Amino acid sequence: MKLLRSKKGNENDYIAVTPSDAKYVVRNPFSEDLRINGHKQEIKIFEDDEGFTFIEFRNKKYLAEITDKTQNKYVVLLNGVSYSFTIESPISYRRRKYLKKYKQANKLEVVTAPMPGKVLELLVEENARVKEGESILILEAMKMQNEITTQVAGKIRKINVRAGDSVTKDEVLMEIER
Amino acid sequence: MKIKSLLIANRGEIAVRIIETAKKLGIKTYGIKSIKEPNALYLRLVNDVIDFSVSLDEIPEFLDVEKIIDAARTLKIDAIHPGYGFLAENPYFARRCEEENIIFIGPSASAIYKMGNKTIAKQIASKYKVPLLQGSQGNVKSVQEAADIASKIGYPVILKAAAGGGGRGMRIVEKASHLEKMFKMATNEAEKAFGDPSVFIEKYVRNPRHIEFQILGDRQGNYIHLGERECSIQRKHQKLIEESPSIALDENLRKEMGLSAIRIASAVNYYSAGTVEFLLDADKNFFFMEMNTRIQVEHPVTEMVAGIDLIEWQIRIAEGQKLAVVQEDVKLTGWAIECRINAEDVQAGFSPNLGIIEKISYPKGKNIRIDSGVTDYSVITPYFDSMVAKLIVHAETRDKAIAASTAALKKFWIRGIKTTIPFCLAVMDNKKFRKGDFNTSFIEKDMDKLFYNDVEDEMLAAYVAAFDFAAELETNRTTKPDFERGKNISPWVLNKRLKSL
């Protein structure tokens, strides 16, 4: 198979891929000879008396926390900012790239709730055509009314909620066909 | 009359703040325990807890006028401090306290009513020659009426809830075609938030600064102002960072605005602490917006520069004491900045980030003040607002206050929830903010990125993820099954485990 025949990567490489497909090749994470994207780095991980985990890098301290982890998908909070990664081995990384190339562009866009709240009003109906940036729903959260807008133009294929429904964060509100 | 006992009809950081002053004055404190937050920090600090968590009433506990009055009466409590929000600006509650001979820590019911009703407040301001924005004479009853007024004064206009405050029930209308939708939203929101759908309309000033004056008045009719607070760093009318003084004011303007604020307060025989809010346009014209008849979230910046305890003065004035200082004695020194630390995910449009604070650690320093309502293992619930703490820093100059705030924010550590700390850091780092060149549209217009991070941060985060993944892989390879499934194990622990194999 062509995919597996290509040259084998270093087995101590762990490739952290960001949602925008930037990659960090971390080699020898436990050893003194730590390299990231080929550059030798000195990074220490330690825990303080209060139970916080810190990274020490170039004499600076960074507060770190793994906030979510499902198999090889990670969300790391560093100094209060979230970063998402998928960790790949050199082989799985090549497979990922290969698959991506052949994957069809997704035509279905889902609109999710940006925050938990209550659906106050639906501003569109199923099968309606919407423009990019158009308000489609009003979501009440923490006593504020928020207009939820669509990021894409298209046809409303499915509405999963009704006025008065309570929704959780990331719940799918509508599906829009581009 | 000396107040010996105090019921705090509030929660969170302001309850903690009031307890602190009450303790200092030797006043016994009572707190209200709600079922939504039975382990809250303030309940550990009060002398006595009144348990409202046993019954499940329709009315939320901090809004239940009769139940609170009843508790105060039964326990023979001298006074009630409403804090901010909830019943703080409810004239009916203040009147019920008056009727039951319970001291309400705040102004009279009549002053709350007059200032709470935006229409009356505006009539008073106009009578006392305080500049006002053009708009409706009173509430607008229909979309048509709103449209008529809007076309007369010109777009953009703003619709505001007559009973409003805190940014709720407010909608900006850019053009006539948006009016109907916005009118509906504003009235809906007003009804929801305040139980009163009335709205009024006024000319919308683009990109104004939000400047407010802290005043204190006693029952003898003496008034002072304690300078201004600049609260222009707002998102959807919610203040996020406040400072005192404001870089936009000079001595003359400060004096003029301060006197206007006092004129409005004295017009309603105001006593206690109060705040008069103004809009300041780019040409330094100011317009009266509203008066908040309560202690405000951002009161600490004034306390830092004025060197006084506003809650203490609220209590003293409620006891009938006279103000101890006259205007000439008010000395404002240095610069204070307050950063609100909210449990919000800045990267997800400031959405509430609910959860448990696993660990919290505050920056320490001589000029650092923390007003916090939480501690380790506090739960952030969806029932209350998202503010968990405030960081207030005082320094000689604005530049130094910004530098000190930055340093303090970097040592403000929380595990378990996301907060607005990276946002506050981004503001402190912003060139325009540093120069003092900003207004209420700062967040939308002048911030490229809503959170602060350094170039190497993503790489370091990638390292943490890779390290953890590799460590877990190694553990699986060499040991028995991991019964915790690697959940919530810090990389450090995994690392140590590996070494001890």
C-alpha cells in the first residue's frame, strides 16, 4: 500500500495538529533532547503546592490545564486561553492528510447554540432561504436576548428546536444546506 | 439610631464586601441561603444564615420582598442592605422597609422611584439644567409613535427600558427598517427583565464615553461627589473594565459634571451613595443618562482613589450621621483600575462558562485589592450573573496602574473554569487603551483579538497535549489498565508515575 510504504517517521514523534491544520512535531517529550518542529526546546512541567500545573519555558511560568480529552483529541487551557489539538503519530498524520484530500466538501452547515439558554423566538421557517449574517433565532441566556445569525447563505433544511425550548451549549439548533 | 444587625439581601462578591465593612463596624450580619447556591462563600462569612432553601417558591429568593421583610421582622434585624441588582432599586421594597421600621441602606423609596423612572428622571434633569439627549417625552406606546419620533430626531436612535438598567432592554436602531424588530425585542426584554415592557426612545450618540460620578449625600442635605469613573470598556452595555479618574476629563469638566450630578441628587432629596451616569461625546459635551440609586459593582475604584469606604458611609448615613467631609476636603489620589473576572469563555463569544472552581489563587500586593465571591470548589451556576471576582489595582499614574494590573492578572490563577482574564490582559496590552484613546465601541472596533496570548503559547499547549498523550500511551503499554481512563490526570502526575515504574 502506497500509504504505508512511505518512509517511516520517528517513533518518538507526536504530532499535535491544530484545527487550522498547523502542526507541532513534538519529538522525545520525556527526554532532555526535546525537539519541537526540529528545534531543541527546554520546557518543564511541574505542579506547585496549591495544585496548579505550570509549564516553565525561558524563565516564564504558564498555567496549564487539560480541560478536555477524548481519545487523541485534546483541549489545553494555557494562561486561560483554550487550544485544540489532535495528536497523531507520523503514520496516522499521513493517513489524515490523505483522507482530507479526498473528502468531499461538506455541504451541510449546522448552527449550534453558542451558550446555554432558552429559545425565545424562531425568525425563520424550514425551507426558507437565508442570507449570510441573517438572524435566524433569538436565544435568551442570563437574561440577555441574543440574536443567533447564520454564517452561511442557503436553505434551512431542518429546525431542531421550538420557541420555549431550553438548549445546552453546542446543541444543534438548525441545519442549513449551502 | 445605631445599626446593630444587618440583613444582606444579596449574594456573591457584594455580599462578601458588605460583610467585611459590617464586621469592621461591629454589626451582626445575616445572609440568605438559597437552594441554588447552598455552599456559597458569603454564607460562611455571615454571623447567621437565614435558610430560604427549604421551600421552592415561584419568586426567586433575593426578589421575595415579603419573605425578606418577614425574616428581618421575626429576627428583629435593624437594617437591610440590598447590594446591587435584585431589590436594590425597587422602590416598593424600600417603602416596605420604611413601613416596618427596618432601616433600608440606600435612599428613600421616593428617590428610588423618581430616578428609577427614566421619564421622571429626565424631567428632573431638564428642570435643573443638566444637559439631556433629544428623545421621546416619556414612554413610547407603539412602533408607529417610535417611528415618528425617530424620524424627527434622526437615526441612529436607542430604545431603552423605562424600568431598565445594566444594559438590559436596550436596543440601538440604525435605520427605519430595523425599528419594528428592535422595538419588539426591547419591549420583550424589558418585560422579561423588569416586569415592565415600557420603553422610551432617544438620540443615539455614536462612540461616546461612559462617565459616571459617585455622589454621597446625608439626611441633612449635605452632598459631595467623589470624582468620576470611566466605564467605557463595555460589551453589549455590560461593563468589563472601569477606572478612576478618567483620562478624558480635566479639572473644569470634572467640576461641572460633579456639580450637575449633585444638582440631580439634591432635586430628589437623595441620601446614601448614588451614581449619576453621563455620556461624553467626542467634543466633550456631556449628557445625563440615568442615576443609579445603589452601590455599584465598580465602587472600589472610587474607594481606592478617594481613600474612603463607601459601604461604611451608606451605613453611617442610614444611621442618620452627617457627612464627615465637605467637597473641598475630598482628595483624589493616583489611578485605580478594576477588571471584572467573569466566568465567561471569551473565545466563544463571552458565553457563560459554568462549572466548579477547582482551585483559585489571587495575586498579592500592597496596592492590589480582590473583591471575590468565590473560593476553592465554588460552583458557577446558571442562576446568577457570571461575575466571580474583581481585581482592583491602585497606582500613582494610569501607566503604572495598567502595568500593575497586567502583572496582577498574570498571577490570578483559576483552575476549572474559563474567565475573562485573557480579555482583560488584551485590553491592558492594547495601544489605544494605553493611550486613553477609547470609547464604548472599543471592543468592537479597536480590538483585533479579544484575548491575550504570546507567540509561543500555542506551541507550549501543543507540548502539553503531546506530552500527556505520549505519557498515557507509555502507561498503557507497560502497566495494567488505567481505571481512571486518564481523565483529569495532570501530565505531571503521569510523568511521575512513569518514573516510578
